[in-house]
Amino acid sequence: MAKVITVDVAKCNGCYTCQTVCKDEHVGNDWLPYAKAQPDIGQFWVKLEEHVGGSVPKVRSYYIPKFCNHCEKPACAAACGQSAIYKRGDGLVIIDPAKCTGCGDCLPACPYQSVYLNEDAAICQKCTGCAHLLDAGEKLPRCVEACPTDALGFGEKSDLQDDFITGATVLRPETGCYPQVFYRNIPGIFIAGAVFDPAVMEVIIGARVRATNGGKTWEVVTDDFGDFWFTDLAAGKYDVVIEAKGFAYKTFEKVDATADINLGDIPLSRA
Ligand code: SF4
Ligand code: SF4
Ligand code: SF4
């Protein structure tokens, strides 16, 4: 048995219901033996990360809900000298509030910043996967059950393998923790712009735009509004060349696309 959480970023509308209901479930409530009450402020066992990229009018925003990844090889557990962190038979990683001394060694060990120190209770805390609800016979953790768009899912890893996990990604796989929260549809970087003829102040339709990085080239054509979009690019530096019949080439060298880029309204000089 191995339970996993799934997240379809394309379905998340940023409503914050998951964050809210997690607090409703855990703030002020002890769910022993898995967790003492979450404090009123300062902890987010699920945290919505908002991404806004580009610039007006080419702006995109999306949200990534982040949890403890209930890792296959939890670095938090390896760092705990009290053996207070353990993995349940169903895969959920738990900080035992009875054993935790609040020393904080697990905080920097977690590469996902999923652990919080509760100074008043002198313990470290994080998402429990709502183990108390599962033990009580519920099928889903509170946040998954409450998500109005079905962006969140939960279940047996083997059952979700074909429908979701194949083709999904995990956050920062290089950590070696083997995270068990699986994501789909995290957008890549975009480079966009609009091409126009300043002599007549009209957009140029059908201009060919090429983006090159590391020997690979992507090509798009400007649409009826003179717009072009490269979507889902990997972060990197791209050379962008715009070519339209009757106009001189326009080149942008080493466009730093570590975040979404709007190159703006681009005038082409007549050849
Ligand atoms: S409840 Fe669902 S749709 Fe709303 S923010 Fe969370 S994951 Fe996104
Ligand atoms: S995400 Fe961090 S806290 Fe959660 S199991 Fe992995 S290492 Fe531990
Ligand atoms: S699984 Fe439970 S504890 Fe974890 S974020 Fe969701 S509601 Fe909070």
C-alpha cells in the first residue's frame, strides 16, 4: 500500500479552499497520535504558490499547491536524532508529537520547506496526509475532498499509475527524496511578443519567429493580431529571430527566459 497525492495544476483556479480547510481541520484540533493542533498563524501544511509571469497584455498566472511530499526517502526522518519521524505502512510520513523534542534538525533537512516549528508546543509539524481521517474510514484527506475543481487527488499509487502518474512530474526530483506528490500540467516558460509595421502602424501577420537554445529551434508564426507565443519552454537563454517578407530581420540575443518574458510590441523596419 502506498498512498499518493496528485495535483493537476491546469485545474487549480487558486480558490485557496485547500489551504482554508486544512486550517479548519487542524487549527485548534489535536489529532493524536499524528499531530497536535496547528497554531493559528505561521503554518501552511498545504501552501498555494502563485506564479504570475510576463507583462501586460501578455500575462499568465497559475497556482501550484504544495504539500509535504511524503517522500519515499524522507530527508527529514534521516535528520531526526529522536527517531520521531516515521513512514506509515500507507506511505504517509508522520512527525510523532510524543517523540519530537522540537530541536528543529528536520527543518533544514527537508528540501521542500514543508516542516514548521511550533515554538509554543516545542514540536515540529507538517501535513499528516490527514492520517486521522483515513484511520476513521474516510477515503480522502480534507483538502482533496474539498477541492471544488478536482485539481487534487489521492489514492493508491498503483491505481493512479496509468491515469495520472505516468507522464506526471515531481518537484525537484534531484533531491533524492523520491517525493510522492505527483504533478501534471505545470506550465513551462513562455516568450511572447507582437510584431508590427511602424510605417503604417499595422500588425504583421504570418511573420516567422524562431527561438533557439542549446542547438534546438522552435518556430511559430504571428497570428491575426501580430502576436507570437512560445509556450512550455525550459528555463534558459534563447536567441529569438523574427523574419517577415519585405522586412529586415530582427534579432534578440540571449533572451534570459528564467521567467515568462513579454518582448513587447516589436517594430520591423522595411527592407
Ligand atoms: S482547492 Fe483546488 S482549485 Fe482551490 S486552490 Fe486548492 S487545489 Fe486549487
Ligand atoms: S517533503 Fe520534507 S518533510 Fe515531507 S517527507 Fe519529504 S523531506 Fe520529509
Ligand atoms: S492532507 Fe490534510 S494535513 Fe495535509 S494539507 Fe491536506 S488537509 Fe492539510
